[in-house]
Amino acid sequence: MTGPVLGLDLGARRIGLALSDEAARIAFPAGSLERVGRERDLEALRALAAERAVTRIVVGLPIPLGGGDGTAARAARSFADALAGVTGLPVELVDERLTTVEAERALQQAPARQRRRRKEVIDAMAATLILRTYLERAGAPW
């Protein structure tokens, strides 16, 4: 796998963003996108993917701890399908259980200036964790 990969953490108000390096080995937080409606969100992500020469997209799949597909998981699947349609890129889903909890824990260690932007930082960190999980699995020799 080569080329940057875009990671997304879908939230009700914001979409957390993360990007990989060109070699698709390291995930970096890339901020967040305020949600303004499905079509405009898809267009903004299409433009971002084109601008950054993204080769694939990874979307967090919020599977309930007990398993199965809840409302949020079905919405993520639908959004991922639509995103693949507008970008023409492969879009993959990654189990995101506990990424927000892990991001909040990491934020507790962050400098005070990042804690003030708590929600936006958490969204970007969660997207980074989703992307990191994907990249680690994709690069695994098994």
C-alpha cells in the first residue's frame, strides 16, 4: 500500500480527520470537519481527498460492545458507501470500539492549550487511532 490514507471518526457534529504519510505507515491528526449536511460533508471530504492525493479512506465503525450493528454502525456503513461513490476511492471500515475513550485518556496528558479545544482534539485523535489501527493491520505480515 502506498500513498496517503485518510482516516475518519464520524460524529454527530464533527468528523475527526487523520492522514497517513506517503508510505502509509504513520497516522497524524488532521483536525476536524464541522458537519453541515451529508451532501456537503461528502463534497468536503472528496475535495480533501483530492487535495491530499489520498489513495484510500478508512471510516471508524462504531460497533456496540456487545457486537452487532446498531444505528450508528448502519449510518457509518451508509456514509462509507456514499463516500466511495463520490470519491471513487476504496473505503474500508475499521472497528472503532473504545477509540474515543483512548483519545480522552491521551488528552489528559496533553498541554493545556489542547485541552481547551477538547472536543475537536478528541475527534482528531480518535480518527488517528482508527487510522493507526488500520495501518498496523495492513502492514502486518500475517
